[in-house]
Amino acid sequence: MRRGIREIICLALFFFTFLACEYLFDVRMAEFVSPNEVVIYESLVIGASVIGFFVRPILYYRRPHAIDATSDVTGVLLVAALLLLIMAVQVEVVIAGGLVACCALGYCGSTAHANFARRFARTPCLARAAALSYAMGVLVQVLNHMVMPVGIPQQAVLVVCAIAQVALLHGARRAKLRDESDPNFEPSAAGLSVDALEYGAKWHDDPEAKAAFRRAVVRLTVATAYLSSVFAALNAGFTTLHAVGAVDLGDWPRLLLVVSSLVAGALFDLHGRSYMNIGMTCAAILSTLSFFVLIVDGNGGNELAATIIFYLGSGFFVVFFTTKYAAVSLYARWSYFWPCMGRVVNNVCSMFVTAPAVAIISSQNVLAAVGAALVMFVGIAITLLGQLGQRADDAAMRDGLPLATDDLGGNLAPTCSDPEPVEAAELTSDERLDAFVATFGLTERERDILEVLVVSDQSVQDIATTLFLSRSTLYRHISSINKKTGTASRVALFNFFWSWTPKD
């Protein structure tokens, strides 16, 4: 994770500037319009950021020569829009400043997410890195709100961080271009974009993998939309309370976002990220309790409890969609679009859900709230938990039983005896993997599968889902790996890989 500290800091700066800009917009709009209108305008301004999220990938693929100039203009627009938002004395100017600022932040956020995915998508610490970025961004926001004096000092921190974000993103791009122009430059998975590696394009050459990728993306997008609807409704309720002064969304309860995001990152990375769906479902159910508290407690008094519950779930959600879409981007042909797509889906859903949510909360209509919650829960269960029942028939194929068997269509080589562990000659896992692949003549696809087999204890179904393959296709590749390496089981392959010593 140390090698990706720049990417983590860039993403953390995006989270801070986006959240702080949203908070500043709410405060300024509350000076001119009613609390319910503040929520509506906020959703529209946040939705405008989608434009920026799409502009950068389009330039990346269609007009790469225009990226530098566009990025410079975007940086200037971002700072100018923030200053306009701070100094405006008319509601129209505040709205205009918010729209331009969010569009520019979307552009920066697209770049930050793409750089982050490029660095961490193929590492086992992806969720923890995403959690650390979000926790850092939220922590800076809370400290800025609680420690710095209200007014110009807080606003100055926002502007300075926005400038720092733009400068870091420019520096990262120029460093990447400078390295790639060096004739002695050797590309690596950790240093180049997934587009330069043509990793996603290779997967899309397989029709079966392409179809599996599309199904996975549709399922993930629908799940994110349902989850976004839940959290957008909650955010609408709390923004209304903030506008009337009942709660302060920048105060100490926001520190729970830091805690929940770090817990989510640690939990989501367990066992090859196999607990993400069930963990996110539980967090969504917990967060919905705060929605019912807001509705039932018509006289107020329990806002603090509802805020605490809401923040505990929100941290899980941000880490969830950031991690999921960063991982998915690795297999996409146009991978630059995908890392930020979770934020895009979330912002779009906020535009459409905010008004109905405000109406339900204002009317204290428990029946409507229960009906909406049931619809959301059914959608979340279908999209996130639909595959849990498919794991039982894979249990017999795990941990010690042969993965390459006769029904996979191959003649197995004799099982090799497990050699005594040999101290590795100071090879990193990536170097060992590359040498192993070269020695035994494994294909690029087999390399990807081997990488998962030797570093995780995922079931065959989970591995197939992660790599967007059917189980039958995965079995064929595993059978080929076993034949080339002279192993006949997953345990034998695991032991052989880690005890194998490259020959000089």
C-alpha cells in the first residue's frame, strides 16, 4: 500500500473537497431558501458532477491531446467556482457556483478514481486502500469544521486542498507520461493503466467472458442504484434537519464515518472480498432504521441517534461502491469509465430520490416509508445476495480435493510429492509469479487464474465470479495449469508454487 500513497492522497483530497463543497453549498443556500428547497438544490448540483465524471474519460479515449489544456482550465474553474460560492450574495450566483464547482470536481474525481484503480485493482488490499482514502478525507473535513474558526479560515482550507488536488493529479499524469517516454521504461501492472496493459480488452475477446462481465456490471449497477436510493433518502432527511439547525452534519458524529469506513475496508478484504455483499446488505438494513426514526419521531429529540446510525452505514456504502467499481474496471475494455461509476450512479439516484424522500419525511407517512423500504430491500437482496445459494455445490471442490479431474476433459499428470519448503531468494510475489509463468509456459489468462488460486481461499464459484468466467471455463483453465505444472490438486499447486525456486 505504501507504493500507492500518492493515489490514496489524491482520492482523499477528492473526498474532502467534494464533501466540503457540498456542505458549503448547503450552508449558503440555507441563507436564501427554505430547508426543503436546500435539499432539492443540493441534489441537482451534485447530479451536475456527472458531467465532469464523463468528460475526462471521453477525452482520454477520443481527444487525449486535449487532456492537459482541459485539466488546466478545469483547475482554474474549480478555484473560481469555490470563490464565487463563498462570496456570492444572490441565490442564482450560489447555484451557478455550486454547479461549476461540482462539474470540475467530477472531472478531478474521475481522474483520482482511475489512478486509484490502476494502482490497487489487482492487489488484495483494494478495499482497505479505498477505506483509508475516504477516512482521510472525512477526517480532514471534521477537523476543519471543529478546529478551524468558522468562515474564511475553513473556506481557505477548502480552496487550498482543491488546488493541491489539481496539482497532484497534474503531477501524476506528467510523471506517467515522462516514464512511458523513457526508452528504458518497463511497464508493470502496478505502474501502468489497465488500458495500456490491454487487460480488459483481452478478456473481452472471449465472448463468454464478455457476457459474464456485462451481467456482473448490470447486477452491480442495479444494486448500487438501490443502495444509493436508500442512502440518498437518508441524506435528504438529515440535510433538511441541518438546514433548520436541528443537527450539525459537520460535527463529531461524522467521525463515525471514519470508523465505519475503516471497519468496512478490513471486513471487505477478508477471504478475497467474499463478504462484501452480505456485509453491505446488513449495513443498509441498519441504516434504514434511522429513516424510520426520522419519520416516527415527529417531535424531534432522537436526531442524534438517527445521525449515528446513518453514519455507521454510510461509510460501508462508500467503500463498497468504490471498491467494487475499481475491481470491475480491470476487466472493462474502456476501463477509464468504470472506477468512478459508483459515484456517478449514486449522484444520479440522489437527483431522483431526494424529492420523494423529502415528501415522505415531511408528511410523516409511515406506510409510504415502509413500502419504499420493502421495495429497496427486495432489490438489494436479489442483486447482492442472489448468488449465495450457488456456493454449496462448490464446497466439495475446495481445500484439498482435485480441481482438475477427468470430467474436465484432461488426462492428469501424476501427482507430484509436496517438496520441502525452500526459502525464497528474496523474490516478491509478483516476481515469483512472473518467473513461474515463464518457466511453465502459462498463458496470460492462466496467469490471472493462478494469481487468485495461490493468494486466496475463495471457492471456485467466487473465483469464477471475480474473473467473470463460468465454472466450466475456469475448470478447463485450472486443468491446463495442473497439467503444465505436474500437480493434481489446489493444495498441491499452492505448495508447489510457494516452494518452487527459479533456476538461474
